[in-house]
Amino acid sequence: MNTFDLIAMSQAGGEGAEGGGFAGMIPFILIIFIIYFLMIRPQSKKAKAQKQMLTELTKGNKVVTIGGIYGTIVEVRDQTFIVKVSSTTDIEMLKSSDAEQVKEQTLEKKQ
């Protein structure tokens, strides 16, 4: 056998050993789906719920801010709302600084 025949046989055997195509991409596709369902989707649901909660705030709702301040909404404006913290103290805050709406039961348990 000459060297040309050896090269031709080695190349022919190498073609069958090559993998790839769609089968090689399956692990990457699975990783993308896992990341989407474990990270991206829950975050978007949480952001949607937060946005809905902020649009539903009305006068008289009890809220707690990101800073931990409990109060009652006195007035709602476009980008802000005014929170009554005590009988003599009102604070104007951005709507985005509201962490959650407080239920009456939650306040009773904490006191």
C-alpha cells in the first residue's frame, strides 16, 4: 500500500466518527429550557404581580415600604403616594418603593 491509500482510508474512517448535528445541540437546548423555567419565568411573574399591586393601591391601604416603614396611604399621585406614618407625619414616596400591601391580620400579629 502506498501512502495515498492510507490517507484515503483514514479519512473515510474519520467521517463516520464525526458526531454533531441536532444530537449535539440537545444538551444546550435542555440547559436553555431549565434556565428559562427556573430563573426567567418566576422573575417575570413576580415583576408582573408587583406592577399589578402598585396599580391597585388606593387611599386607605396599609403598606410597608422597602425601607420597612409601615403606614397608610393618604393620597395617590402619578409617580408617588403620600404615606401617613403617625398622626403628625406624612411622607411622600415613590410608588416603586412600596414592597407590599399589608393585611390587617399581619399588623395584629406583629404588635
